[in-house]
Amino acid sequence: MIVRIDHIVMNCRDVQATASWYERALGFTREIYTSPSAPGERISLKFGPHKFNLRQTGDAGWVTCKVDAPGSLDLCFVTEGSLKPVMERWAAAGIAVTAGPGPRTGALGMMTSIYCNDPDGNLVEVSTYAADPLA
């Protein structure tokens, strides 16, 4: 049956601001694309084989969820090795760590996580399964 997630759509107050934040905070790559289902350009964020489509709240050109509101996601991203480079990147970008580092349970077992919020208020968690998460 289901083998993977293809993409996630994130509702945003300001697509450009959200794209810029994820580029700075997590090193995502911005991609501009068109869709056969609607006119105009759209923006997605890519990292590895993964993709987030950014949808401006109120944009009627999308098939979307019943509650058209930004800021309700809780996202967990995994990094290899230490969380230290992520924490340094956030500090340089003026992004506050709101919780952590601390132990959590992930899809593969115990991990260590740090948290912040994106411009829409979504909770962004970055985790590692490394034995020494701050090395």
C-alpha cells in the first residue's frame, strides 16, 4: 500500500518570508514551479528527496484542507551527527532555540531534539540519533 510521503503542503501567511526562513534556518532549496491544475508560479522547498509546497493562506487555486490557517504544524527533521551546527546556524540567523536539547522518542527510537518556531508559528524540531548529539 503506502510506501512514502510525496510532499507536504504548508499554509503560510507570507510564502516568500516562509521560503526565506527555511533557506536560512535549515538550508532548504527554493524551487519555483508551475502546476497543471492552476495558473501562475508556485514555490516549494526541497531537501534531499523531500518537498514542501508553500501555499498562501486564502489562495483559492489550491485543493486544501478544511481549516485554511497557518501555524498548526509540528515538524521533525533529522540531521546526521551533532546538533551543534544547527544551533550555530540558528544563532547566526537570530533564531531562538525554544526547547532542548533534550531526549525524545522518534520513529527509529531515542533521539535528541532542539526546537524553534517558524514565522507562522509552526513548531520546528531538529533531531539526531547520534550517540553524542552535541559533539
